[in-house]
Amino acid sequence: MPITQLNSAILNEVEKTIKIEPKLSPFATKNSQAERYYPQNDKGDIRPPFFHDTDRIIHSKTYTRYIDKTQVFYLFKNDHLTHRVLHVQLVAKIARTLGRVLEFNEDLIEAIALGHDVGHTPFGHTGERYMSEFLKEKGEGVFCHNAQSFRQLHELEKSETGKQINLCVQTLDGVLCHNGEWVAREYKNYSAKTKEQLFDEYKKCLTDEKAIKSLRPMTMEGCIVRISDVIAYIGRDIEDAIAINLIKRDDIPKEVTEILGNTNKEIVNSLVLDIINNSYGKNSISFSDSVFTALNALKKWNYANIYDSDKKRSEDNKIKQMFNFTLNALTDFLNGRGSLKGNYELQKMLQMWFKEQDENYLDKNKPARVAADYLSGMTDDFLMSAYEKLVIPQSFGLEFKVG
């Protein structure tokens, strides 16, 4: 029989210890403020609530699929380039560093950081753009990875018992509001937000592509993860771009390097220290004017020379074709047309995925949204393999497959 609880005497002592709040800023989120989306009795659990959220996230299937999802650069045979799984770890590390010095809740910070990008499509922001175009064309709203991350962790992901993993409201809010693509000089939280307002924000993000820009996290920990997302990618993407000969270090503008440095290590250090200098003991996270100006200039330069580079985007039309063809094949299958052109493996995987969803999932969601949910959870390699089987003639083997 499996062990389900600690010895009662030990449990009493452990509970006394874990209920002691660590020394935190008066603006931090306390463990005692944690609110699960659905009521749940955590009595006897030796883990604080946000620490428990981290466990639920890293044990999820959607977290496992980070391993082969693009961060920025795709279609390279270079194992040293950053993938999404490393990016979220870098975000967590930077955010926890800030949280530790500024005295915010590190458990909540880590949970948000590790879960914030699970909704990303294969092929990063390029895939996200094509996914959103597909949904608009079908009249099914829009796609943004922030909302999809919330959707994955709140609705689609299930535990071994078939129930939602039921994360804390504060964790889900930080995931939805991480907005690493928009940089501000100062970040303030909106502590009055309720879980009902949070869910309304999430629903709006499924239909209005501008909604994500106006979101503010309910916690300061959410603000820390939001800026840590930027700090984690801005210099690391430069190192990856140098590694593939897309840019040279000397190309980085002098007005940026004089303030932030010209390596990822220097850039991260400069940004982190500036935040600490300008945020310690305050109810906001902010940069100095000079560092914020340099960060904005670097972000603009990265877009022009890395993210929107003609070389990087030279295969994008083929990627768009792959997305559209696979999404339409899935939608046709869900509408009862076709059989995914004999792609038995994809059919089987899709049917297995359906079994993990709520009974009314297919009734509540139209085929285009279901196709987006399923494809957004794929890794880069799985999507390419599925597409290849849809468009390249496949061997029948020794005989026709039964069914």
C-alpha cells in the first residue's frame, strides 16, 4: 500500500515549520494569500502552495514538451542554441535572483517563470503569427501564447486522475500577464484583481489581439517575471545569433554597449543591478532612465538584425505552408471530412489527446480552436514529422493497415 502521509508527530512539526512565512517585502505575496482556482484541501501537504504549483507544472506533459520547442532560431543542427526549455530556466534564475534581493516570494516567482511559455507554438513567434492568422481566417478569434499558456495549465492539462492540475490564481495570473515582448520603465501590480476578472482577461485575449498589451499582473512577483523574461532573452539571443554567424559582436551599437556591455553576462548583470538599485524597498520594479533607453535601443536593434532578419526568415513561407496545411487537415478531420490522408499516427495521437480533455471539450470548442490547441502543444520535430506524413507518399509496408 503506498504511503500517503507522514507520521502524525513528524507532520505536526513539519507543518509548524512550513507555516512560518519567510522575511518578505510588505508588497510581496504571502503563502497564506495563495488561492487555488478551485477549492482544495491542502492539509497534510508538506509543500507551501506556490512551491506545490512548481511541482505540478514541471510534472505536466505540456512542460515536458518544452524540450524541443524553438526559442528564436529553428532549422539549425546546433545543439548549443537556446531552446524554450532553457529559456524558462534562465527566466526563473534571473527572477529568483531579483526576488531574493528585493524580498519577494521566490516560490511564486519560480512557478510563474517555469510555466509562462508552455503555450508557445512550434517555431516560436513565427508559428504563433501563423496560428493567429489561421484562427482569424476561420472566424475563431486570435492566438497569443500568453493566453494559450493559461489555457494549457488551467483547462487542457490534466493530472493522473484526469482532473485539472488546479494551480493558484496568482500563478495563473503571472503566466497570462508575462508580456515579455513589451518593455516598460516601471512595472506596478494590480492587487485588487479577482479570479473572475482574471478569467475575463483570459477570455478576451482569445478574441482581441490587443488585449494582452493592457494586462497588469496582480502580484509584484508577476511583475518580476515579466521583466526577467526580457532580461533572459535580450542578450542570450545575441549570443545565439553570433554562434550561427548572423551578426558579429562588434555590430552591437556603441550607445548600448557603453551602458549595458556587449556580452550576455554583462547585459544581464547590468539590467539586474539597475533594477535592484531603483526598486529596493519600493512597490514597483523600475529601471533608471539611461538603462531603460539603452534596453529599448537594444531591443529595437535585435528586431532589425536578428528576429526580422531576411536570413532568419528565409524559410518562413514553407513554415507557413506547413502550419496552414496541418491545421486545415486537422480541422477537416474534426469536421468529419477526410482521414488526415492516412496519417494513422497523428489520428491516434489526436484521439489519445481527446481522452484527456473534459467530456464537453469538443462541444465547447469549434474545430479550428481544437486544431490550434492540439498543434500549439506539438514540438517542432513532431509538427515536421506530421506534415511530412501528410504530404510525402508513405510506404504501405507489407500490407494495408487494418481500419
